[in-house]
Amino acid sequence: MKHLIISKIAPILFTCLLISKYAFSEQIINQDVDLTSGSILSNVMGLTIHESIGGPFSIDNEGTIEASNIDSNGNPTIKLEVGTTINNSGLIDASGSVNINSIHYINNLENNSLINSGTISSGTTGDYGNAIHIEDSHIRKITNTSNGTMSVTNSSLNSAGIRVSGDSVIDTIENEGIISSNGTIYSRGIISINSSLIDQITNKGTITSSGGSESNHGIVFWNNSDTTISNSGDIEGLGGYGYGIRIGGDGGFSSLTNTGTITGSLNAISNSGEITSIFNSGSIIGVSGYGIDNSGGNISNLSNAQNNLTFVGKLPSNYFIKINNTNDYGKINISDPSGSMNVGIMDNSIITEGTYQGVLVGVNSTNIDISNGNYASNENHYKYRIESNVLNQWDLVVNDLTADVKCSLNSNHPDCQKTDCISSSIENGLNNLNNGNFALMNTFDCNKFGESGKCISIGIRKIQVNEPRSDIDGIVFVYGHKTSPNKRWGFFINSSTSYDTNTNLSLSNKTPLLGLYGVWNENIDQSGLQIKIGNSYQSTNANIIRPIVGVSDKAEGVTSLEYTNMMVEFRNNKKISEKITISPYFAAQYSQKRQKGYTETGVDLPISYNDIIDTSLTAITGIKYNYRINDNSIFGSLGFEYDIFHNTSALTPTGVSGLTSVDLTKNYNPNRPIITLGFDQNIFDNQTIEAKFQYQELSFKGMSETNLYLNYKYSF
């Protein structure tokens, strides 16, 4: 009888216990949640909040949202399958034995965001614990403020503060607080797996993993997430063989900018995948291993300011040294290097001339491809090279490039050694365009006419310009036509056949020297007043070489030179006797020479040059003479040129910082003598051979020109 009573009471007690167990279980489904401070929303079997249809929803929590006894991935504390905005300043917690998620986004491609200034935590005694799990979902932004914590504790296997899996996409993760994971094996602060993408991670706080003896990593990319990472806080993988950042064989990220600290108990960064760029001006430290282990991966660009970075494995394609000052610059110690790399200087470095010792240790010459280049800093350009003075140790040698380029442009500067330079090549080129000046306008004349009043002349001309020397040969054709007893006109063509200039300047014909003139004489025998007007034009191609000075490079450019000239001359031809004629003269000449601007080629830092325009208004005076001996004549002239007005454009080069304008007028010569001596002989009544020699000083001091002109005239 007693046994019967007990057997009847037992089911009743069991039913009461079940009712007691679930009496305080709460669940909110498909609605907004606004939980105030001190309030508790709890469910002992998970799915405390489940947003599955409808929405978008908002969850604002200042209290506690919790779930316990979780043993399935399908029963997190909060499960979100539709767009939801979460703002948490309280506690969101999950606990159980396996597959624990405080917040689980699943199959949710709608508009989701999360701001946490409280605590989101998961505690598990088994495997797979996550504070936040994003699975096949899209999250616009996850923000963990300076007061926020996202954590997993006591996981046996595979735990993460934030797990991103499936085909998920996260636009931005911003952390100023703590994202942490603590477990026995495979603990991660943030992990991206499968085909997931995280566009940007910005960390100003701490992302850490710690625990047992195996594989604790701050951030893990098992897939190529194409992420941009900015770290000014701490990223840590502690305990066992931990990595601050781990990239798997199929993993990768776009760029890492580190101004904070990345630490691994073994290696700070372990890469078996693809990294596009690392910019390090903070600390990357592997406690028992290396700062960067790239044994199984590829790094395109590594820029470093840390003075004790350690590296092992395949070399990056490009390594850039960040320099803050002469005592603070990047140094890297490389072990077991494979492959080769280019070495340069990182952008925004501040450099001065000198030697930066020990920038590379552990590599030999076969590991270095490009080891030199140019760099601009503090309005100066520098030339640098990597140089080894100790076995497998390399120094960075920096020379001031701007100063040497300045001397290659203008060696007249007090700090330069006088030599050939761009300025002297420009002066030489402009002087070689002196062919159409006043003296030659008078040289190229055909003034003996036959019955039809016509005259032609064919000749050769040789010019020599000194300081520096140039030799120009050419052929000349002149035509004259007498239209009345007192008037005549003519034209000439002077085509240069060869140019022998200095090594830094070469010229070639573009348009030959062309001239047109007209003459009026007071008397039909050409005595008395004579007025002559004329103009000329010439165009020449020029190849100009900038010479090597110091560490500057040899460079060349192609341009063209143009010359235009207009003149008027008044002459009084006085016959002293039947044989002697004296002719005082005065002339005015306007001329313009132009060198077109150009940009150099064949050099890393090409210089661009502006147009150079040389304009002058010149007065010329002197005396001419002619002495006849039978059928022969000796003639000549003595005159002076004076520039009433002269202006030459300043040379304003660009392309290398710190360059200044060059005044091309400092070496200008405004007063110039002209001397001419000639001889002609009438071989027949209508045929004459003539030889003329002319000397004149040129527009730039120290430069002069001599001309020899031989011609044959035929009148008809």
C-alpha cells in the first residue's frame, strides 16, 4: 500500500519540477526589443530573441539578455534572420556545452548593424564558442566602443570573439574596446572562413586570443577576404604557438597599416597566403619566433619603420624603408631568405644626405634586384642606393640629388664646378641661330645685273662658333632682281648641310635660313643714299643632353629653335675716287630667338623646361669700304652692335624639387664688334667669284663667330 502511494506521487513531483525549470523561460519573436537597465530577459534553452520574418527590427539593451544550457548552433541567445539594428550597453550572454553563440546572424542578407558599449560574451565547457557568429549574412557595421567587450571563455576547441563564415560580407568592423577569445585549442579574436569578405577592420583597442598550448591567433583569414586592416591598438595571439595575424594557404588580405602593436607568442604575422601591402610604423613582434613568417606565402609590398623587425621566408616583391630621422628608421633582420626583392624608401619619409647603417641584414646581392632610386623630401630630391660593407649587412646611402641637378643646369653657380651644363647648351643653341643677323643680311646680296636685270649666286658657307666650339657647313642660293634703275629686291636660302656641335648639343635642319630684302638707291650708280630693308627666318631641331654631375643622371630631350629677324639700314655711299668708295651706315634690327619647352626622356626624374624667348632691339653703326683694282675689288667693314633693349626668359626647370630659376642674362654681352674682309674678281663681264670673311662677337660673353663665304655670281 505504501509503495503504491509513492508510485502515484512520483509522476506528480516530476511534472512539478519540469514546470519549475521552465517557469522563468522567456522568448521574444519577431518584434522590437527595448530593455532598460536592471531588466533581465532570459531563456534556459536559447533563442531568447528570434527575429526570423518581417522587420527591420531594433534591439536596444541596457539590461541583461541571456541564455543557458545551449547545446546546438541553432539555439543562440539572439538569432537574427532578418535585418536588425542592435545597440547594446548592457550584457548579452550565452552559456552551454557546445556550439555557443551569443548573437547568430544566419541567412540574413538584409541591412544589419551592431553597436556594443557593454558586454557580449559566451562561455562554454565544450567546442565552438562565439560571441558573435555571422553565417551567410551581411553586416553593414560592427562597432565595439572603448567600453565594449566581445569575449569567449573556456572553450575547448574553435572559439572566436567574431566568427564570419559561409558567404558573409561585413563592410566594417571598428574596435576601440576588447575582442577576445580564451580556449584550449584554436582560439581566435576574429576569424574569416569559407567565402566570407570583411572589407575593413579598424582596431584602436585590443583583439586578443589566449589559452592552451595550441594555435591562438588574434585575427585569422582562412580565405582571401580582401580586407583593409588599420591597427593603432593591440592585436595578440598568446599562449602556445600564437600568431597576432594568421593567413592560411587560401587566405589573404589587401593591406595592413600598423601604428600599434602586433604580437604573437610564436610569430606576430604568419602568412601562407597572399598579402598585398603591409605598412608598419609600430611594432610587429614574435616572442619566440619572427615578426613576420612568410615561409609559405607571398607579400607584394612591405614598408617598415620598426628598427628591429624580424622576417623569415620568401622575400616581399618590394621592401620600403621608412625613415623618420637619421637615428630613427626601419631595420629588418631576415632569416632563410628565398627569392629577391626591390628595395626603396617609404613614402612620407624624412631624409637627409648620409648613410643609414644596417637597414638590411641577412640577405646577399642575389636577393636584391633594384637597389637604387630617387626620393623627394623637404623640397629636395635625393638619390639613394643600397650598399654592403659587411657580409650580408646593407646600408642605405643617400646623396643630395637636387644640388647636383642644379649644377647640371647651371654650373655658373658658386657652389658648382664650372663645366658644360644645360644653360651653356641653351646659350650655344641660341648663338647658332645668329645666322640671319644684320651682317649676314648684307653678306647675302646679289647686286650685279645683266640686261634682264637679274642676278643669281651660288656659294658655300662655313661657320665656326667658339666657347664652346661648333662648326656648321652650308650651301647658299641668292637671287636678285633689279626692277628699276633705283630699286632692286632679292631673296636667299641658306641650308646647313652639317652641324658639328659640342657633345651635349646636336642640331639639324628643320627649316633653312630664308631671307627677303629690298634696296633703294638715290643714284643709278648706287652712290649716295641707300636704304635697305629685310627679314629672315630659320628653324632648327635640337637634341640637348643634360650631363652627369655628381649623382645626377644623364638625360636628353628634343626641342626646336626658331629665329626671326627684321632690319632696316641707312647707308651713304661716297665715292672718294674712281677706285675707292666709303660708306658710313646706321641700322636698326629687331630679332627674336625661341627655344621651345621640352621634357627629358630616358631618366627616372625627367626635367621639364619652359620656352626660352630671347628678344632684342639692336642699333648698329660703322663704316664700309670698297677698293677696286681693275676687275678686282677688296672690300670690308668695321662696325659695332649695341642692344638698346634685350630680354631673355629665365630658365625655370621643374621635375626635381628645390630647383630654382636660372637667369640667362647674367652672361649677356650687349656691345659687340663686327669685322668683315672680302675679295671679288670678275672672271667675265657677267660672272664674278667672291670670298668673304667675317668675325663678330656674340650675345653671350666669351662667345664669338667666324664666317667664311665663297660664292659664284652670274648676272643676266
